[in-house]
Amino acid sequence: MLMGGIQVIRESGQKRSPCEEKSGLEVHRASGEVRWLRRVFDRRNGRYYELVVDPQGNVVREVDEPLSAHQGRGSARRRRQRRTS
């Protein structure tokens, strides 16, 4: 859950916004640690940027890549097949 701001800029008649930015505090699922997060989906320029900083100010993750390379994450991730016994 993101505790902060979400900025979505939409142009009329468009289904998706050309630029979407999410920033604020987020709780890391595995550790329970609160981290600051900034995530930008720039569809107009085809870029994805993410910055995650821990409470001490250390950069935990920084990603700047083409949006086309940002696949297999979140809901786009393929589900593993369950083994039936």
C-alpha cells in the first residue's frame, strides 16, 4: 500500500495516461520496513523509472529502463503451475 501521492495526467479521449507518477511511503512486504518510493511510467517517451530509499537514506533499488523491457512484474507476472499430488 502506497501512502503518498499519485499523479496521473490524462489527455481527453485517451484510455491510459501518457505519464503516471506514484510517490510516497510504502511498507515492504517481506521485511515490514517502511520505504520511500518514486515510480514513473512515461508512456510518451517509453521509459520506466523507479527509486526505493530505506529510512537511513540508502538507495535500495534504482531502475531506469525502456518501458518495453519492464515486463513480467506485478500482475503481468506469469503464474507458476501448481503441482498436483
